[in-house]
Amino acid sequence: FENDSKEQIIANAYKALKPGGALWILDYSQFDLGKVWRPLRWAFTRVECELALEFLELDLEGMLRSAGFADFRSHAFYRGYLRLLEAHK
């Protein structure tokens, strides 16, 4: 999604959650694409869409915090390339 859409989606999720409710997002972690295993770098640059590449530099936690979310927990998967981010209203 484009940044404006991401912000609107996050705002809608915050509005829909009850106090204490949790939002879970599974996506790419922040990492330096230039320092990863070559086949993974190839897949990112040749197979993934451009918007997926933006997630490598996106401060998702900051966006969520700006929308009012707090109490973050991050669960890493696949050698830290994927994360399950938990945020609470």
C-alpha cells in the first residue's frame, strides 16, 4: 500500500479496536538489502513489488505509535527477515 493508504488503514484499525485490543502485522523486518544472502537479494529485486521494498526502510512502529498504538512486541521469523509486530490500543 502507498503511505497514505497505510496511515488510513492503521487509523481504521485503531478506531475498530476496543481499548486493550491488539493489532498484529506480519511483514518484512527492517534490514539492509545490500548485506543479505545473494539469492534473497535477487528475489527482492526481481520478484517482489516496489512497495514491498519500501517496508525494508519503513518505520512501521513509528507509524503505529503516531496513530495511538503502544506496548509493542516484535517476534522474529526466518532469520529476522520477517516479523510479527504486535501493538495495543
